[in-house]
Amino acid sequence: MQSIKLNSHVGSDGILHLDLPVNVKNVELEVVVTVENVNYNPKKSEKLDWSPEFFAKTAGAWQGNTLEREAQEEYDNREELF
């Protein structure tokens, strides 16, 4: 198996053309292509963070039945570590 890493440009047609010399002839090959945008920089809105106003907008917004915490069970007695 041989790995070849290269940078290439996609034209305005949106099609990536690859010409790769592999130094073999008349054989079947399995080719794996991974495409990664080297210039990709997600906008702040695309990141998976809480927005600054999220908690202010959602605090106290629950409209359903009153939430109640169930009674807690007793903890098991465990052996001391030390």
C-alpha cells in the first residue's frame, strides 16, 4: 500500500481532477480519497457552544408540570481506601 498526500485546487466547475502517477500498469487498484478543506474556518455561529444569551432566554421557561426531585436512596457502605 502506498499513501500519496497532495494539495489540489478545485475549479469553478466544482470538480476535483486528480492525476496520480502510481508506477504500475494493468492492475486493479483500490483508491481511498479523503477530502479536507485546508482553508475551512467555521464561523462563530457554526461552533457548538452555548450562545451568550442562552441561559437568560431559557431560565424559568419550563411550562410543564412542576419538576420534583425524587427521594434519594441510601448510599452503600463501602470499604475505606486508606
